[in-house]
Amino acid sequence: MLSVTRLTINDVARAAGVSKGAVSFALNSRPGVAPDTRERILKVAQEIGWTPSSRARALSVSRSLAVGLVIARPPATLGADPFFPSFIAGLESVLSERGYALLLQVVADDDRETPSYRRLVDEGRVDGVFLTDMFMDDPRPGLLAELGLPAVIVGPALGDDVWPTVGVDDAPGISAAVEHLVALGHSRIAYVGGPCGMVHGHSRQRAWLTALDAAGLPSAPSIEADFSAESGATATRQLLELAEPPTAIVYANDLMAMAGMSLAQSRGLDIPGDLSITGYDDSEIAAHLQPALTTVCTDVLEWGRAAATRLLELIDTQPATDIALPTAKLVVRDSTGPVPTTRPPTPTTTTPRRRQRTTRLRQMEMK
Amino acid sequence: MLSVTRLTINDVARAAGVSKGAVSFALNSRPGVAPDTRERILKVAQEIGWTPSSRARALSVSRSLAVGLVIARPPATLGADPFFPSFIAGLESVLSERGYALLLQVVADDDRETPSYRRLVDEGRVDGVFLTDMFMDDPRPGLLAELGLPAVIVGPALGDDVWPTVGVDDAPGISAAVEHLVALGHSRIAYVGGPCGMVHGHSRQRAWLTALDAAGLPSAPSIEADFSAESGATATRQLLELAEPPTAIVYANDLMAMAGMSLAQSRGLDIPGDLSITGYDDSEIAAHLQPALTTVCTDVLEWGRAAATRLLELIDTQPATDIALPTAKLVVRDSTGPVPTTRPPTPTTTTPRRRQRTTRLRQMEMK
DNA sequence: CGGAGTTCCTAAACCGGTTTAGATGCTCTC
DNA sequence: GAGAGCATCTAAACCGGTTTAGGAACTCCG
């Protein structure tokens, strides 16, 4: 190791016997360099092992060659969400190919993210950002428009936006779940959703409502939870304590479904004998639960790829290529089954089914 | 909005009636500027709303002001791991305070990461990296030493390394789990671990072995899995089919423990009546399982903070401040209980307990 | 054969900061 | 009161690329 200093474009220029500019032209495959000169330059660069410094590049092209992802969620909930890792992997696969880096920021939930974005812009760290976990009336698109920072909204389409939206439509997945339950004979299909103030919380609930309606079913109880296990358990408890508890519950994510399933089981209910349950996400554990969870699966990796592609297009002010995302698919497993037939036909204030079950349990324990 | 161009240090200099250099000095609180001048400059900068461009700063200080985290795992496994989100949140809290950004890369598992690091270095994207999911004889520390890129190893201490290690020791947590089970009367405490080729897989298994030994127990079956739900289920099946199945299983993470618990339950075993189970991680869902999972909890956020602090020190060639990380703690819940007392004293080739249980189940179903 | 048009390339400006060398004015000292 | 020493500040070089203006050589064409 003779020289400690990093290789620069000047070293290449000198070695190839040309000027800095020529090297730059050759590297970026721009006209103005003879084919054989170009080849010679590239060969020399290769030989001495030079890669352009993205620092220097970033300064001269007035771009950061990086995009940002700001995640504002309590880390606990984040950890249980299979979405982000796959999504980020999808982003990466496109970004790295185009020489872009991904800047990640995980901020406290209550920070409302906007200071983070402002800083990213002020410091010129990123050329664009992905917006996730959108709220209804989210201030961020407006803020970013004001700051002039390109953005892509990740999630269900909103419609009237300044920024493009890239997202797998929730509706088909939820609809499929409801239809599946209807086909199994269920008619009291409750819903445990995320915060209605959040776009995907909202859209999934709408999908459930629409599907019920399409099946000609009357409205059923719906509880607004917050995607956490705790809230899923609480919501489930409330539903089971209703005078007329549901025979099936559609959850807006797997985590709440798992917590709900556990809670129901702890009360002696058999899944799916007494209660059918569906999740959303198809997390790794879903298939290995007892019973295996019927859930909705989306191709999150592809989703990430699409979002990244769109953001880069936006940054380069290229026209949008419309990428068709595969729709959400229902994965039927063992947590859904035929509606219980032994149900008493007239609704009462007590819950006979649970009573009965409790009795059976008691017998078992006494044995 | 009169001018569309970004504010630069020149604008501040002009507005304050000083030179570029003076502004730079003032901003970085270096000597050579009179106190009142410094204040005036800062006030002007504040007023016109200028923040130094990190692009330009990065080029002139020959630093990227960013650090990298390369994650090489199949996204599916990643999504189920509560570690990274909290860890990243911890990193962020230190990095952002110091004006550093976090560059994230999620690469395919088989890419073995090294090309990613090489690229990060070649392009000058980062000033240092965190190494996670270390293998025994991992080539990365050596590679990075060669490339001259500072690194901090995240995980159990290895000892002979070029780079500092920041990690919560696994041993106390696993030991506590084993001791807890021993106290409950268990003597056949099996172990389902991660790949032994991985450092934390290895260290957790050693901890289990050591703890067994300390309790004066003979060696028990141990299965090398891969931290995935699938592998956890398979390992559990193998253990339960042993001539003399364990009465307790210690798992190296929650995901495998959950899958194992479900599998055991699907075979009619009662947890913890017939089999006690412990996990590792304390994921959000753990407390909401049926039964709630006894597991090991570590302060991952603090861990992230420590790792970031250490890496920045390394980059600035400052001496290491030794940060004491809180040790892993056992969280006792309901998946562990007294060893079954009804067990026949002589081992046979069949498994009477399960037989008995199956019978009970059958009775129930026939009813 | 002289001027217009191309092609290929170089020198120099530029991106927006940091940092160094040196100018200026002031105090201190003998 | 002249030179040393210091604090304060400026001008200019520098980081490592990209990009523009322009020069040299060569072709084309009337």
C-alpha cells in the first residue's frame, strides 16, 4: 500500500492520459468521447479500482443520491409487523441498482414526524421520501410539497393527492375473508380494526363494511383498536362479552388476530369450532399457530420495488410507469370453519354457547 | 418566495457582513471569532433559516456523516424479529443527536454481505458500520479492517477482535430460564437453538449447557434450528418423539418457542402442565399468547444507543466510554410450571403421558 | 480553398462547505 | 516607538466530482 490517500478521478485521468472531464464523460456514458477512448478510460478505472465518490457526486449534481424512510411507530409494534423488513428489502433491490441509498429514521410516535422531514430537507440528506402509516388529513404531503421534496405515499390510494400513491389495495383481501366466512355460513362477522384515523385502518374497515353489505348481511359490531396485541385482546374480550357475540372476527392484522385467538382460547372457546378468526399480513408465525391462522397475504417485496421505482421516477421527473401490483390474497388455513350449528335460534341476553363450553371444560377438569 | 435557490453559507456571510470562513468558524464553535460576532452570525443564520448542507460538509470534511447497517437475513425471519426495530430506534436516538444518518441495507441472505460493505466503502457512503448476525469465523471484521472502515460488532462478545463488541450477554438470561425450570423440578430440559455457526446461536447454547451443568443435571437433547418458526416446529416435533421426551424446552427465540408451543398443543399436550416452554426476546405477542410465554427480555433500545455511541467514538478516534448494558432478564409468565408429577418412573419406548392425554382428548371429542 | 459544421477533448468554473495562509489592527514590552 | 505577540477576520485553496465554454483537428461543400 504505497499511497494512503483514496483514489480520485484525477488518478484515473492521469493513468489514462486524459482530462478529468473525459473520465467523467466516459463514466456516465455521455456523448463527447470517442468509443475507443471511452473503453480505455473504463478499463483503466477498473484496473486501478476506482469508484466515484458519492460524496463528491452528490455535491456536484446537487442531489444526495439517497432517499428517506421515516418510521413513526412505537418500536414494539414495529417489531411485530412483518411489513417493513420485506418492504425495505423491496426498496433496496431497486435503489441499490440505481446507486441510491436508503436513509432510515425511526422516531418516537408522538414526534409526528414533521420535524424529521424538515431536517432531512434542510440538511439536504435525501432527494425524496416514502410516506407510510398515513393519517386521514395527514399534514405531511402538504409539508413536503411546500419544502419541494418529492414523496411517494405508501398505502391505499387516497385520490386527491399531490403525490403519487403506491399501495396494494386492502379491499380485495378483506372482501375475500368476509366472503370466505359467509360461504362457511357465518352471518355475525365482527371486525377489529386499526385506528380509523389512519388510512389503512380506515380503508380496511370500509372494505369489511362493503363486503358485509354485498353479502346482504346486516351490520355487525366493529371495534377500533390500534394494531397492537394488547388492543386486539381487549377488543376480542369486548366482542365475546356482547349479548350476541359474533361467530367470526375479521382482524386488520395478524398480531391482533393472534392475541384475539389466544384470548378466546383462554376462555375455553374452540377455534374454529366456536369462533372463526382471520388475520391480515400472513406473518411467518401465522402458519405455525394452533390452529394455523387464515389470513391475507400481500406481496410486500414487490410493493417496495414499485414504491422505489416510482419515487426515482419522480425525482428524475420522468413519467410514471404504471406498475401493476399483485392484489392481496386470502390464505385459508385452520382458524376459519363452518358456523357453529348447535347455536340456539333465539338470541338471549346470556351467551349459551360459552356457557356450554365452560361446562364441558369443567367436566374435563373434574375428571 | 423570491429566490428559488437554496440558501448557502454565502448568503449568511453577506447578510452578516462577514466572510464565509467566519460563518463556518462561528457555526462550529471554533476559536478565531469574537464572541459578539459569533452571536451575530448565528442570529442571522437562524433568522434567514439556514442549515449547512450535509452534502457539502461531507465532501469538505472527507466524512459521510452517515453510518451503515447491513442486514443479511431473509425478510420473513426479519419481520418476526423484534430486535431490529428497537435496536434501530436506539441507534437513531444517538446518531441524529450527533448529526449522523443511518444508511440501511437489507440484502439477500446468500450474498454474504461482503460486496455490500465493499460498495459502501468504495463509494464513501458511510464512516462506519454495525456488524450484526455474526458468524463464527466471520470474514467481515477482517475485510473491514483491510478497507479501513470502523466497525462495531453487535452481539455477544467474541474476545480476540479488531473491533469493539457491544452486546447484551446472552448467558444470564438463558441461565435464569434454566434455573427457573430447575427450581420447578424439571430435570430433562431440552434446548432448541439457532445455527451454531452464528455467534449468538453458539453463545446461547453454551449458556444452556453451562446452566445445566451448574445445576448438576446430565446433558439433555439439544437441536440446532435456524430461528425460524418452521424450524422451531420441526425441532419440537423431534424432541417430543424422543423415547424420553423433555419436560421443558428452552428456545433461543420467541418465534421458535411459539411455533413449538403450538405444535405441542396440537398434539394434545398442555402447556405448562405437560411441557414447560421458555422463549427469548420478549416480543410483543409473547404476553398475549395462550398461555403467556415465559421469556427473556433485553433492553434492546439501550443496546442500540450503546452501539451507536461506541461507533461514533471509534470514528472520532476517541477513547471508549464503557457503557454498562443492563443484563437480560427472565420474564416469568404462564408457559412454565412444575414438572409433571404423574410421570412413570421408568422410561419406556412409548410416551405414556401423551397417550393419556390423547385419551382424554378423545373422550372430550366423543362426548 | 476558405468557411461552416462536427467530433473529440481540455481547461476552468462550479457545487457549498472547511481549513489554511496571511493581512490587519491592537496591545504589550523594553 | 519599533518589534513581538495576539486576536480577529478575509481571501483563497481544497474536498472530488460534474458541467460548460471553447480550442484543435478534421470533414464537408460550394
